[in-house]
Amino acid sequence: MRKTVTNSEIDFSFSQGANAKVSADKLVGELTQETLALTKRLFIQLQRRPTTLVAGIIQPLMWLILFGALFENVPEGMFGESQNYAQFLGAGVIVFTAFSGALNAGLPVMFDREFGFLNRLLVAPLASRFSIVFACAIYIVTLSLIQTSVIVAAGAFLGAGLPGLAGLVAIATIVFLLVLGVTGLSLGLAFSLPGHVELIAAIFLTNLPLLFASTALAPLSFMPQWLAWVATLNPLSYAIEPIRYLYIHSDWGLGSIVMVAPWGNVSFIGSLLVLASFALFALLSIQPLLRRTFA
């Protein structure tokens, strides 16, 4: 038998589709509003205590000035194609500053946990509790890009040079991918560790070892074989080397070889894929923890 579809059934199906679209638009709008409000709260805290941003800018500048002066008289060519050590070190300082800031991303969440504000957010009628995570990510990425801009400008003043517009966009993309992944891991620690003392201890135990086990301070050719292998497994190296290449070569491309690892050559696009994979892995790995916390 052929079933006859009435006008009322057609109107009902259309109304269902319209309601679903309205609900989705409403959810997106409320999520955006919540994320912006929580992000604004973090920036208000920064405005009241600007020492975090000031210290995050002064420290890398001191690294750039003091280390650049310390190795100013090294023989030419000792640090690869870099014209001076300030140019070689600039990429490492940019990446390590962004990494350190992202590693501290979990501290505001941890303090909110300890002071009870996070519990108030979790019982509030939020459209999505993931707005808490989105706000932290936006806040940390913004701070990292501000710090990166200052370091790039200071490096140009100290003789490190300045990449072109496309190079600056590439640096921002690299910093964004690295910060996104490290922020995800830091937030995972903030929701899993019992208190801020344990989180700070984890940050201290992670910070310097990853710095020295990367190409931030010395090229792979300077390292013993085992350390060179470790450095090529470090995500920081895949952010440092393409930025360093941008400073040295104006004719860079996605297929340019930016790092000669013990196991083979790494291209510019290869470094971006490693960083993107790292960020995706970090964000996916904390999803079960976030769901349990926000349940």
C-alpha cells in the first residue's frame, strides 16, 4: 500500500528541523558567551596582577641578552648557518617562553579548585562546562603571542634579524600548535593532581629537562648521539628548528629541510605535522578526564 503523507506530517518534520537548528545556534551562542566571560575574568586577574606578564617578558629578554653576550665571540660557523648566537638562540627563547607559559596554564584552574570557585562553575547552569577549558586556552595562547611578539622585536634590535610577513605568520602558527598541546597537558595535570604544590613540582621537573634535551641552546651536531636522539623526540625541537630556519632563510618553503636528525631529514611541513599531532594527542588524551570531572 502506498502511504499518504499529510500536510501536518510535513509541517511537523519541518518544525523539528527548525527547532534543532535553533537549539544548535542557541548552544553555540551560549557557549561563546560563557567562554568570553570566563576569558575576560582571566584577563581582569592579569590586569590586577600584571607581574605574571611582566616576568614572562623580562626573563626571556635576560636570556637573550646574557646568553647572546656570553657566546658573542664564538668562532663563526660553530652554530650552523646563524650569523651570531643571538640569532641562533632567538628561536629557542621564543619556543621555551611559550612552552613555560603553557605549562603554567593549569595553575589558575588549580587555584579555582582550591578556593572553591571551580565547584561554583560546575554547579552553574552552563551550556557547556568545556567553556572553562576554552577560556584557559584562549588566555594562554594570547599571552604567548604577546610574549613572542616582544621577543621577536627584541631579537631584531639585538641583531638576530626579522623574518618577513609570511615568516611571522608561520612563527605564530608554530607557537599556537605548541601552546595548544602543552596547555592541554597542563590542564589535565590540574584536574588530576591533588593540589598546587604537586602541580608546581611537576612543572619544575618538566621545565629544564625538556629545555636542555632540545635544540634550544645547542645544535644537534654538538650533542652526543644519545642526547641527539632524545632531542629529536622532544616536541620543542620541532618548534625551534623551523623558527630558526625562518630567521636564516628568506626563501623558505614547506618542503625545506629544517632539521637533520640521526634517523633522517625533517622538512618544514613535517615539523608542523608533528606539532599538530602532538596538540591533537594532548587534547584527546585529556577528554576522558574532563568528562569525568565535568559529569
